[in-house]
Amino acid sequence: MVMNREIVKIHDREGKKTANARELWSFLESKQEFSNWIKNRIENYGFIENVDFTVFDNFINDEKAFGGRRKVKDYYVSISMAKELSMVENNENGKIARRYFIECEENNKKPMSQLDLMESSIKVLREHEKRLETLEKRIDNAEKGKFIPIPESSEDEMVVPTQIGKMFNPAKSGMEINKLLKQSGFQYRVSGEWIPSEKGKKLCQTYPVQLENGKVIYQIHWKRKIKMLIDSEVRMISSN
């Protein structure tokens, strides 16, 4: 099904496609007052400011207000957030809006350039080279009978969930690690993709990966120290 009309205007803000939440709210015909509606959705579904949405002050005409103008807050939400807001509204207009935003996502997709892919790959390779060098030095010193403590910097080396899982005894799968990262508040899931939380952003880096169908997803690499932090968070949750 191809939409033949613009349900909600798409804005290009700082290179990112966004939609005005107030316009979406109006189309969805929610019975809630706008400010309550958007605040409840943000709180209930874990949306993050400056990641999923941005807030701007705006002035609108209002004859009852002093000077005939009233300040309101405008929320500009990502296409992904707009799609989720439409879905959870659970009415016919929500279904229409969701299909509309899916098409907006499809129309906005473009394959990564070869240069972008090369730069991303080089960055990952360099990090793995550093990790390999550290391991080789430890093996060499162990063979010589020397004990060299693991440098603190190695705790900042980047690893993926599958590698983190191998640090546990017994080992855990990458899926189990992702669940623990969510449980510990380091990441959350939106539209099938893991997103680092504000708490987790300082402990990870995201790298673009292009799939065979041309879609670009972002893979999270975590600092090795995350294993120790996961252990601590899980113990704290279990004790409560």
C-alpha cells in the first residue's frame, strides 16, 4: 500500500528526519491533553531526549493569553519513535500513521558509501589489533616466567556481547548478555534494535553495519569492564 498524502509533515532537523509530535497527536485523535499524552508516552516507553526526540519552545497565538501569545513546548520525534507512538495508540488512525512512517523510513534509506564502510571497518580492526598486541605481550611474559598485571587500559578495550558472554563461568550467549545489559539499565530496545541508555553511553561505541538488503544497523561494542558492572548490578537487583 502506497500512501498518497502527507499525514504528518516530515522535518529535517540537524540532518535527522523528524515529525512534530503535536501534529501526530492531532491526527491520532487522542483523548488525552497533548502535554500529558507525550509525557506519559516518553515515561512509559523509555524514550530518551536528544536521542529519540528534542524539545523546543514555541509561541502560538492565544487571545486569552497576556499579549495574545502563549509559550508551548514542541516535541520533534524521530521517525522510529513516531512509528512506535502510532502503534501503541491502538486505533485505526494509529495503523494508518504507522504504515505512513514505515514508508518514510523506506524512502529515506540509502546504502552506506564504500568510504563509510571502510572507515568503520578500519576502526574496528585497529581496536582488535590493540587487543591482540596486549594478549601477545601477556603470553610472551608468561612464557618468560614474568607476571605482568593487566593494564587498566585493557578494561577499556571494546568487545561485543558474544565475547562478554565468554567471560562468564559458565559462559553465556550473546542474547543472554543483551538481556542482562537491559536488566542492568545499560541499554533498551526500540523497533528490534538495541540502543545504549544514558547510563550505558559512556561504556560503549556504536558501529554501522550494512546488511545484504542495504539496511544499515548499528552494532554496540562494550568496554570489557562492563562484565564487572553487570555482575554488580545483578547482585544489587537480586538483593532487593
